[in-house]
Amino acid sequence: MTSAQIEIQLIASLVAIACAIPGTFLVLRKMAMISDAISHSILPGIVAGFFLTHDLNSPWLILLAAVTGIITVFLVEFIQKTGLVKEDTAIGLVFPALFSIGVIMIAKNANDVHLDVDAVLLGELAFAPFDRLEVNGTDLGPKSLWVIGCILLITVALLITFFKELKLSTFDKGLAATLGFSPVIMHYGLMATASVTTVGAFDAVGAILVVALMIAPPAMAYLLTTDLKKMLILSVIFGVIGAIAGYWVAHWLDASIAGSMTSVLGVLFLLVYLFAPGKGLISVLYRQKRQRVEVHLLTFLLHLQNHEEESERHVNHLNEHINWQKVRSKSVLDLALKNNMITIEDDIISLTKKGKSFTSEAIDYIITNKNAAIEEMKDRFFLFRG
Amino acid sequence: MSEKIAISVDDLTVAYNYKPVLWDIDLSIPEGVLMAIVGPNGAGKSTLIKSILDIIKPIAGSVKIFGKPYKKQHEHVAYVPQKGSVDWDFPTTALDVVMMGTYGSLGWIKRPGQKQKKAALEALEKVGMLEFKSRQISQLSGGQQQRIFLARALVQNSSIYLMDEPFQGVDATTEKAIINILKELRKAGKTVIVVHHDLQTVPEYFDWVTFLNVKKIATGPVKDIFNDDNLTKTYGINYKVSIQQ
Ligand SMILES: Nc1ncnc2c1ncn2[C@@H]1O[C@H](COP(=O)(O)OP(=O)(O)O)[C@@H](O)[C@H]1O
Ligand SMILES: [Mg+2]
């Protein structure tokens, strides 16, 4: 690996981590769309900042653009508060307006500005190692590495300092307010962090990937864990995997780095969405199937309980009586046997003691539908699990 | 019951988008009562609670907690929001939610430690939820979630408890357990205010009641004012309750 390659991957990874942290809270607050709005509408801020400073990595440019991000959030909330339109409509009104102002500003000044719309949407990560920070002739590495490094440091410091407040105000805004933690301050603090991160990442990865990096890793993590700290750590890991794998995919395919990173994240998300234990699609479908079998089992047990006579309890008779196909009858029989609910002697099925009490309790539950009853059942039996 | 006033509400008017939902409310709640707030859907019961808690700013009037504005008194007040006001899929455990009740006394930045954890475990024990402490909150039944909310309020160890429909969607066992805890709180001299829907149980559970429907209809001891007249004024229909007092 050349040093430029290492630098690019390092920048991409830091950007991914810096995005994953505010992104986790945006996802939990169901504000994914807002990050889309911010990443597009900071464009006029970046362009104006560039005219003033002539340096894409200037802290002033970053602050100015971040203010545009906050103004976006403020405008969206203002429009929403009038009660005339819903939040997504308000977002859809604000960010195209601001984004197009930015595009026009670039077009009007295209000659003397090395900003173009392609770069804005997809970033110029490949060129990042060429713009270097030099102090007194000493090379200190790529400028964007320093910029995103500083932003990441601030983000992590804020996260550690205000973790408790962030968690509380994200979970329960009302309680946060009554305990003296202003949810408004937390909200705009988070928006400010997201805006600054977006601006810092923008130059490297562009407007589209910023959104992907903020939302996709936390969305994956959300499907995999039920613990906020683990969710943050997983988001960071997914972000970094996306960044590094994306870089190499781009390298092999000779494609855009930002585009490849987004694609890798997309594929990763699809995998997690399908295979996540518990919340993934396959697991949900499997659970539904199992519940179906369990309901059949219950039907079957109830039939046994209702019929003492042997003719009704013959293995072959069941197919005809309950009107099931052979396969289903067999899987239900196996399940009942496995759980010691029935015994089979000479092809005659009998309920065991456990089978009898289970059936009575399950029927009891279904009829009374009391929450208290099912809690105990869940632990003792496999039915109604999950 | 002492003569001290726990909460006084003066000329309170609250509006959403300039449409008043609470109109000129005056209310004095004595310390040590167990009070129900009753009224039809949309009467402004939740809004009243949120205004007392300074979550919603009124367009007129004021609220005092033990004679001072809420801002200076927040450590004396615990709040149980309506269960539907939070996302129960949030990645956290029952214990962690109860720990949130201790954040107010910690203040900004300081982190909860062993002392806070112990208090949270005690509160979980009190509501009979200790064995579920590590369970993710979406894996709890509605009644259990409500108990977690109650435990979170208990851990604040406040003088005033404001609860928004704590009996909503809970089974009979949980309802009994909750009301017993509320009665214990009153016995310990706390002031407990509960938005309540089941008119039948008002005389059995509460000693004080406020009738609300945009305006305050009546407030006072249940035995004096819980009658057909006030119910009719509040619910707008000819209300005949056959409740034995
Ligand atoms: N955030 C809000 N914005 C606009 N209107 C609201 C809002 N919250 C409540 N309302 C309206 O205020 C009225 C009172 O609501 P609420 O206090 O929740 O009533 P209750 O708790 O008695 O059912 C209702 O008409 C409701 O539609
Ligand atoms: Mg309400």
C-alpha cells in the first residue's frame, strides 16, 4: 500500500466514525430525513464560505456551513409548527430550495472556483492526500485528515460528556424536560454536531455518502442489538468496514470511492436486514412460521383433550379428522413428542400430564388474555415465545 | 392532611396554535392528597399536567410548586408520562429506564454510580419487577412497562407525583399493585395526582378529585364533590352514576 492509499482509508474511516455517532441518535430519534436535508442545504454555506476564505478546509467555512445546517433544521421546524404541512413535507420544501441556491452560486462562479456539482455530490476522496498541511515547511499530512480528526475528537468528547443527557432526551423528551435537562439544547446540540460533521465529511465524501454513512451503519446496528452503547460501537465498526471495503472495491473496479463505499454499505445493510437474529426479515418469517405450527399444535392437543375414545386418537385418523396434510401432521406430532406432551402407543396418541396442563393453561390464556398469565407461560413452555 | 398547598395554579390559559385547550384554570392542591383528574378525551388533562411541569408554556397565568416556580423545584416533582409518549423499541433495559429517574438529582454531566443503581433496584423490587431488570423494554407487557415507569418515578423520591393515565392498558393485578403503591405514597405524606379514566373506581382509589373540561368544573374532596351534577357538567351528558360512596 502506498502512503496515499493509507491516508485515504484513514480519512474515510475517521469520516465514517464521525458520522456514525450523531447518526445513531438521529436514527433513534427517527430523524434520518433531517440528515439528508442538512447534507444538501449546507451547500450554499460551503460555497459562500469558499468565496470568503478560498480554502475548503478553513474552520470559518466549516462554521458558516454548519450554521446553514442549523438554519435548515430551524426552518423545517418553523414550517412544521404552522401546522399546515407535515414534517417530511417541510423537509422536502426546505432542502431543495437551499441546495439549488448553492448550485446556482457554483454555476455563476464556475470559472474561478474549483467546485463543481459532481464533487459536491460524490466528494473527491481520491484527491484528499494532495492537499497537505504544512507548517514551516514540515509536512503534517493531508489537511482533510486534520479537519475530520478534530471534528471526531470533539464529537467523541461531547458524546462521553453528555451520554446520559443524550440518552434521556432521545428516549423521553418529557422526562428530560421535567428533570431540568433542556431537550431543546440537546436537540440543537445534536443538530449542530451533525451539521459540523456533515461539512467536515462533505469535502471528502460528498453529500450523498454523508447521509449513507450517518444512517446505514446505525440502522444495521439497531437491528442487531438492544443496548445503546453496543449500538454505537457496532455503528462505528460497520462505518469503518464500509469505508475500507468501499475503498478497495473502488480500487479494483476503478470506480468512484464514495460510490463504492455507499454500495458496500447498501449490500451490508441488505445482509443485516435479511439475517439479523431477532429483528431480521428471515428471523421474523421463521418466528411467524413457528407460531403457526404452535397454533396447530394447540389445536391438535385440544382435539386430544376433547376426545377420550381411542378411535379419535389414532395416528392415521388425525389426518382425516383435523384435515391436515401428512407433512403438517408429522411436524406437529414431532413437536408434541419432543416437548413430552404426548405419548404414542400402538399408534394411539395420549396426552401426558404435562400436555394436559399445558393445554388447559393455553386455553385459559387465550380466553382471558391476561398479560400476567402469559409471562409465566413464556418461561415454562415454548409456545408464545418471542 | 396539612393546610400547606403543594401546587397552586393561577389563571392558567394554555393554547396550541392559538386555540385554547385550558381556559383560566385556578387550582389549589393541598399537600398529602391522592387526587384524580377526570374529564373526557381532549379535555386538556395531559396539557394541565405538562403545564404544571413547565413542559408547555402557558399564554397566561402561572403555576407554583410549594410557592415557587417549577424551575426551582424540579427535584420535588416526579412525572409518569402517558405510556404511549415514548418509543418502547429504544435499545435499553428495564433497569436502565428506572435509573433515568436518578438523573435529575445528579444534574448535568455527572454519571450514575452504585448508589443510583441500588436505588433503582429497590424501586424495581417495590413494583415487583426485579426479575425483569435486564430485559429489553420492548419485551415487557403493557402492564410491566407501566410498572417500570412507576419505578422510575419512585426512584426520584419526590414530594409530588404527577401521573398521566398510569392504569391505561394494564391488567387487574397491576392496577391493584399500582394503587397500593400510590396509597403508600400518600401515607408517607406525598402528594399524588393521577389522570384517571375509570369513574367507577374514583371513590375507592382517591380522596380528592378535579373535574376538568377545558375549564375547571370543580375540585375538592371526593366525598363532597363527586356527584352526578359535576359529572354531567364535565361530560356534557346527563350522567347518572350508581356509585356507592
Ligand atoms: N402538541 C399539540 N398540538 C396541537 N394540539 C394539541 C397538542 N397536544 C394536544 N392538543 C390538543 O389539545 C387538546 C387537549 O389535549 P390533551 O391535554 O392531550 O387532552 P386529554 O389528556 O385530556 O385527553 C386536544 O384537543 C388535543 O387535540
Ligand atoms: Mg391525555
